[in-house]
Amino acid sequence: MSATSALRPVLPPDIRARKGQVPLVVLTAYTTPMARLVDAHCDIALVGDSVGMVLHGLPSTLGVTMEMMILHGRAVVRGLTRAMAVVDMPFGSYEEGPAQAYRNAVRLMVETGAPAVKLEGGVHMAETIAFLTRRGVPVMAHIGLTPQAVNTLGGYKVVGRDAEAAGVMADAEAVQAAGAFAVVLEKVPVSLSARITQTLAIPTIGIGAGAHCDGQVLVVDDMLGIFTDFRPKFVKRYGELGTAADQAIAAYAQDVRARRFPGPEHGFADEAPKGPQS
């Protein structure tokens, strides 16, 4: 089953059942209009904490709050009819322990209507993932490069080369054992992501992790080319909306300054037209 053919909304068991089948299509979404576009083609609309950088101009995801995730989660859920919304748990909302994580995960689900949450971390978060899943909170895990730990990792670097590979594999196995229905692999070497995908019984969703994963996710603004000066290696641009928008805004500014806009067709007559109106 895919989002484009489902007769009902996609749910976590549907995603888990897609292991080894037609690859899962995932994009981020932060607004209702974008959610409607994503819904027509994707299986999952991820309300990522990347919203802090993409829409709010923050330098990293660390400043994102629960209130921001709830606001954008609600907007996205309103725009979906088939694709499944997954909402990121922001930094500081789950690391303290399972009880804190449960309170905040439930709040995200109740206040947004999303059927699942995503959190970062492997072995050290397995207890929390298990606590949530045993209590009815579907969890998508996220390992490899975990942006909320960027200060600890020392930057947005590839994770899992050489001696790190065993640790990333252990993280993957731990989140599966804890009950995660899927796991995001971010900036993991291609050969390692292929081994993880072969090993796990749950779907892997790659971002900068190669084509062997069970699905792919990108930040929608990246793949649409909205940022003209930002080109991550792992992103394929399917549009150049940033350039198009810049050209359109420039043309508008020129027309206003030259008094070409508004034209007669954009104004209203002093008197209303007479006769029947259709």
C-alpha cells in the first residue's frame, strides 16, 4: 500500500509492513499548503524540528520548542488526508527520562492529531522508546547523525565510519528491540546503511544514507531549491523555486516602481456595474 492508493490514512503498522516493498516516500512539511502537496505523493509527512532552521532562521534545531512543534504539527495534520504525520520531539522534551518523554509525546499526539512521534538516539534511548511503545505511543527512531547532538558530535558529519560502525549497528538493533516501527538513518555510510537495512525487520528511511534503505526522506525546502545558497551533498534538487521566487519578486518590485502595477485591470470602477451579476 502507498499513500497515493490508500483508501484510509496511513498508520504506523502500514509503514512497518512496507519493509522490503516499494520504497517509502517521506518529505518534511511545516504548513498546511505544503502538507497538501506532500499528501498527494508521499507516505509520511515529517514535521521535523528542522522547522527551526527552515522557517524560523535558527542556527540549529536546539532552539525549537514544544509549542513550535505543536503549532506546525497542527497545520500539517489539517492538510493531510492519506499520508501519515510524524512529529519530531524537540531537544529537551524527552532526554530526561521515560516519564518526561511520555508526557510530551502524548501532548504532541493529542494537540496535533499526529499518530506518531520521532526522537533521536539509539542504545541510550532504547529504554525510553520501549516505555513509550508499551503505552501506545508509536515511535520512529533516528540514528547516525542526530542533529540535536550536533555539539557533542562536533558538527554535521558522517557517522558510522570505521570504528563507529559497530555502535551505529548496535543503535539500530536497540531501537528495533525497543519497539520502534521505523528508523531514520542520517549521514550513515552507504555500505553500513545497506547492512543495517538487511539486518533489521523494520523499515529504514535514509537521508544521506544511500539507495539501499527502505525509504528516503528530504527536507522539502532543500529538494525544491528554495535556498539558493545551501546545497547539501545528499540532496537532489527537483526544482529551483528560490531562483524563480527571486526573479518574480524582482519583477514585481520593478513594476511597482515603474507604476506598471497595478494596471487598470487590477482596480475597481467608481460605480458598481449595472444589471444582473453572475
